[in-house]
Amino acid sequence: MAIVMRRAFFFVLCLLILAALPGATGAQDAAQQVSARQEQLKNQLRDLENQIAIQQQLLDTARGKRRTLQSEIDAFNAEIKKTQLQIQAITVGITQLNGDIGVRNRTLSQLSKQLAAEKESLEQILRQTQMLDDYSVVYVALGSQSVSDFFKDLDAFTAIKSALAASFAEIQHTSTATEAEKEALEARLAEQEQLRTVAQLAKQAVQVQEREKQKLLSETKGIEANYQKLITSTERSAAQIRSELFMLRDTAAIPFGTALAYAQAAERATGTRAAVTLGVLKQETNLGENLGTGTWRTDMHPTRDQPVFVYITQVLGLDPNTMPVSRKPSYGWGGAMGPGQFIPSTWVCYGGFVNVNTNTCTPSGGNGFWQGPWQYVASKDRVRKLLGASVPSNPWSAEVAIMATAMLMADNGASAQTPAAERLAALRYFAGWTGARNPAYSFYGDGVMDFAAKFQRDINQLAGL
């Protein structure tokens, strides 16, 4: 009877072990269901890119002509049409992300169910193994009617122990996969939010462009002679250009002449054109109007950025509770600092902060790296070196922010000083090196380059060119 019960016991354990084995996630099937739709969207996006390129050619042609009323109206029309097409491209990008988010949500749900089932099965195996551990190998041997039965029982005992180890491994594998899927989903949701912000900025730009076009038509009444009188009367003097305020995000505005002096010093130090640096800061300031101002405890990533932020403000002698940072969107994290919008975990490599344990600002060892302890090292403060300053670099300072922005743009390739390299560097500044190639973000890069062109005209006029 004891042997029969033991055999049944081993049989039950084997069933429990089988129950603990992972099932197919079905992620591949889910991905295949949306692949046709995604291909459709890619084709639609390519078509929009071609149309945008056509409008850009028309815009370049209009701007390249002698300034006439017609060339100005043509430029407005091309710019408005181009921006409208970019908004459509952003909408397609969001639709693409929605499909990917749907797949990842289903995958995450399946992985979560699988993980829960594996944990439940493991609990049952552990309970039954505890019961098995109450019987020694000697007891099993004495209870066997023959030598062959004993070895069969011993093999089953070993197999259960082995299966238990395998179950632990499967749970660890599924846990890792689940966490990776969560991170991927969070990244997609944050990207979606970022695209919505850019779309809002683009819609505002269309409204501004349309108002300026209508204002021009109203003031000139469609007559070329009136237009020529208008542009003559509206030309600004060098003194006016220098004294106009240059708006900066999360800090006080400064005279354009001061901002230009800082940007030109940064150009000499980094190779990033002054007009491009100012264009990035102008675009970031416009984004700030949409995102508002946040606080570090609410809007900043709790493990990656908050510990570093507290130490940065401590070194600078600032109160972290009163320093403005970017507000987080509905999904993802904010917490970027100053006009250049550096997140604390990026600023460390520009402002001279190193992890004491690794003596580097480069992340390693997961989120634990960001807990520190941290140390400020003046010799590693890259911004301070280029400015020739005697104090730690403060990202809320206009001079520091302009130099740091030029540095990051140079790191992104802007020092090549070609339009393509500068535009790509601006996109990398906003969306990272991976996201920079996404055509849905093109409005940001084009916006920076448009601002840069306007600033360059002012710079040229100040230089008497």
C-alpha cells in the first residue's frame, strides 16, 4: 500500500511539474495580425514624406527669389502646406505606435498570466517537495519491495528536484521577459506622448503662419508697391536687434545681444553654429509653453534622476524644492532642467558629477548606479572648462545652458555645420539617436532650422553682411 501511495505521489508531482512549464505567449501571432496594417501605415508615411519634400522645394525656391509680395505669399503657402503634411505624418506615427502598443499590451498580459501560473505551480511543487523531504532515502529504500523499485523511486526523487530547479529558471526567465516588455511598453507610451506634444506645437505653428499671411495681405492690399514700402519700414536697426529679448525656458529672458555673445563663444568652443544653438533653445522654449513647469518630487524619474538631482542642487547651493523642472506628460517622466532641458542623469556627464563607486558618469549596474553616492569633480566639469569658470556649472544659468546646448549639439554631429548634420543633431537632441530617424519628428528638426535661419539673418545684419 505504501508503494502504491508513493507511486501516486510521484505521479502527482510530475503533473505539477508539467503544469509549471511555460506556454506559448502568442506574441508572434498578435504581431502578425497587425503587420498588414503597419505596412499600410509605412506606405502612407512614405507618401507623406514625398509630399513634404515637394513643399520644402517650393519653400526653398520662394525664399531664394528676390523678396516680392508673391514670393512671400508663395513661401507662406508652402510652409503652411508642409506643416499640415507634417501633422498628418505625426498622426500616422501615433497610429503606428497604437498598433505596437496593442501588441505589447497583449504580450504583457499573456506574460503576466504565465508568470502567475508558474508561481502557483511552483508553490504546489514546493509544498509537495516539503512532504517528500520528510522521507529519507533510507526510508524509501526500506519501503521498496525490490532493488529495481528502489532505484525507480530514487530516480523519481532526483527528477523532482531537477524539475524544481528548472521551474525556478523558467520563472526567472518569464520575470525578465515581463520586465523587458513593461519597459518597451513604457517607452512606446512615452514616445506617443512626445509625438502628441510635437503635433500640438505644429498646429500652433500653422495658426501663426496663417495669421502672418493674412496680416501681410491686409497691410499690403495685395499691391507690390505697398509690400516694398512695408519691408523697408519694418527693417530693424542693429540696436533694436541686440536689445530684443531672447526668451529662455525656466529662467529669465535676456537681451538677444547677450544670448548671441554666449552662443558665439560656444561656437568657438564647440563648432556648433551660434544660430543653430539659439534655434534649439527657441524650440525648447516653445515646447515649454505646452508642457508647463513641474516639481522634482512629482515629475522626475524616482530612481534614475531624483537622487542625482538632489546632489546637483546641493553642490550648487540651491533648494531642490524651488528649482523649476519640466512637468511630466500623461505618460513617461519629466524633470528636465533649465533652458537646455537636460535631465539630471544626462547633466552629470556635462556638469562634472561621478558615481563614487565607479568613478564615472556612465550608467552601469542598473538603477542602483543612480543611487550614488555622488561626487562633484571640477576637472570633469566639461561646461566649466570651456567657460573658464571658477564655480560648478549651473544648468539654470543662461550662459551655462547655451554652452551646454552647443556641446550636446556638437556631440550629436552639429559641428559639421551642414544643414543635414545640424537638422539631424537637433532631432537627436529631442528624440535620441534612435528616434531621430523617425519622420514623424521632422517638424521639430525643421522648426529648429527655420529658427536658425531667422537668427542667422539677424547675425548677418549685425555683422554688416
